[in-house]
Amino acid sequence: MIAVQEFWIILGFTAIIALVLGAGAGYFLLPKREEDEEPQPKPKKKDQKKTEDRIRRMFQLMSDLTVTLNYSRVLEKSLDAAFLALRISDLPTDRLISAVLLFAEEEMTVPDLVVTYGRGLPRPDMTRRVPGIEGLLERVIESGDPHLTQELSADPELKQFIAFRACASGYCIPLRAGLDTFGVLLFAHPERNYFTVDAQEAINMVGNQAQIAMQNAHLFQELKTERNQIIKVTKEAQERLAGSLHDGPTQTVAAITMQISRARHLLTRGDVDAAGEALFQTEELARGASKQIRHMLFTLRPLVLESEGLVAALQSMAERTRETFGQKVMVETDVDLVNELDMNTQTVIFTIAEEAVNNARKHAQAEHIWVKVQRLQTDLAFLEIEDDGKGFLVEDIMSNYDDRGSLGMLNMRERAELVQGVFHVKSIPGEGTQIQVVLPLTPDASDRLRLI
């Protein structure tokens, strides 16, 4: 009996010890309650305010970027935004170098990339040009995608820049409009692993906004150029009309006045036959003046073009030129092709043809003028105005064109460019002149002609 009691006493003590040990282990092994956890340090208010200020400045920069229509300001703000975006990502920018490289505007077989704007570049680098056909630039331009390099100092083209020789890493993104790349944004840093995934995403975000802003600025500039061109063409049309009126109807009306005065004087002397002859000459002069005025009105606004189309307008122009000036003009048109042309293109073709015919009539002393509108390829139209006149040396004429009173050749070229056409003049002294215009019928054809 005593042994049994001892057993239960020992068992009770064992249970109590087990409970105590279990509770102690649970205290150390189970996660602490929130009130037992060590408090985490709160971000300093100064650092938080600095980050908020950067984000606010970033937002303002991006907003300004999208509404800026000045091309150079867009480039400057793009780099500002990229630097700020990297600082928001806690990346230092004190040794970061950047540049905007755009293709040169001058006509070249392979246009160079030129530094348009830069940060951290010495003066000699700002005037350096590279073709963009090797290394990092070639990969970005050909693929149309951003690329990272960690061997920038060995790049075959970029190592020409003094600033990039001390840089290990570089990140380059393309600037594109549709399918065309018009330049790149390039960033470089001495540290090999500077351009992390976060850094690349920040630069890509700014680059996308920069592309949109640059395209907007470019479109705005094109609108300004087109507006100036319209004003210029209108002014020249007025000057040409004033000159035509002075050389044509105005002189004729003055002659009519003199003839009427002569006829009246002859009648007072009783010389009826001579007075009748003077009146007959006056009648002929009046008919000639009427034809000249109708021809000028037709040139200013060919209503037949609006009502019956290009074929009828060219035929009417040829007939009026023959009736008014005795000039032979032969017209040959592909009716099926003309039916594919929109009214804007038909108007441009007529305007160029009318200008070229007038030039040949006035200056070439041509016996015949031929106007042809044909299909060159499936998606290309071809306008040619040819004469058998005295011809000229194209280089001599174009070299002093700005000093000439007439800008007809320049007007024809600019009108062709309004519909993405290509203008060409061929002339040989003593063998006549050919004015040729190739016009695209599709967007793909426009892209091909831009490469010519």
C-alpha cells in the first residue's frame, strides 16, 4: 500500500516537471506576441520628405515632357527625368554620363549619329560623329530594342568618345517613330553592375515618354513648316498673278485705250476706213486680253479639276495653252491609275504639270511639250513633263536659284514632297528638258521612296 502511494506521488511530481518544462520550451519556441517584438525603426521624416519631393519633381518633369513642343527642350528634359528616376531608385548619378544621339539631317548614303545633347561629356565629345554600324549602337538600331553592355570602353565606335573610355557599363535605348529609328539615348557609368533591372526599367520608362514627346515636337515642327510653305506658295501665287497681269492684260488694255483714241481721232478727220481698221485691231486686242484672263483664272482655280478630275483638267490646260499662246501641248494619261489617286495627289500633279508647261513655254522656246501620267510600278505613279526646247545646265541654274526672280523649280519640288514624292530634273543644252516626279500610292511605297 505504501509502495502504491509512493508510485502516485512520484508520477505526480513527474507530470508537474513535464508541464513546467513544456511551458518553458513553448515560451522560447513559439513566436513572440506583438507586444514582445522589438520595435522596427521608423523611416526618418527627412528621408521620406526627400523621396516625396523627388517623386513630385519626377511627375512634374514627365508632365512637362509630354507638353513640350521645342525639340531641344524635350532632349534636355528627357535626360533630367532619367537622372531623377535613377535617384528615386536610390542609385547615385554623380558619375553617370548620358547623351542623346540623333541621325544627321544632311543627305548622306549612311547618315551619321551626332550628339545633340549630353551630360558629363567634354567639349570634344559634343562634336564627335559615329555611323552607328558597329557595337552597341548597331545592335540597338538594328533590333529596335534596348541593350546593355559591360564592356563599353572596348566598344568599336563609342571608345572614340573620351568620356566613355573610363566607363565599364552602358545602357542604350532606341528612339523610334513607327518602324524608323531616328536616334538613341545612351547612358554610361564606371561601375560594371550599375545598370540593375530597376535602373533599366526607370530609363525605359523615361525613354518611352521621350519618344512620344519628340514625335509630338517633330509633328508640330512639320505643321509649322507646312504652314510657312502654304504662306510662301500663296504669296508667290499672288506675285506671279501680279506679274502676269502686268505683262499681259494690263499692257493689252493700255493698247486698247490707245487704239480707241486713235479711231476717234480718225473719225473726226472723216477717215472712216482707217478708223474701221483701228477698231478691228482693238477688237482683236480685246479678244486676246479675254483669253489671257480666262487662262489665268483657270490656272488660279481649275474648276474642271474639281468637277471632272485630273484627266479632263490636263486636257483643258493643253487646249487653253494652245488657244492662248499657240503652244502645242500633248497629254497622255493612264485613266485607271488616275482613278486610284486621291484629290490631293491629283491637285499636286496638275499644279506641277501646269508650272512645268508654263516654264517650258516662257523660257525653253519649245515647239512641243509632252505631259505623261503613267504607272511606274504597282504602287508608284510617274509624272513626266518633257519639251524639245533649248535646255539648260541644271547645276548652273540651281547654284544661283535663290538669286533668281522665279522659284518655279523649287515650288515643284516642294509640292511633290507634300505627297511624299521624289522630284528630278534632267536637261541638256540643245536637247530639251525632262521634269520627272515619282509618287507613292501606298504607305510601303512612301517608305521605299524615303530611302532614295
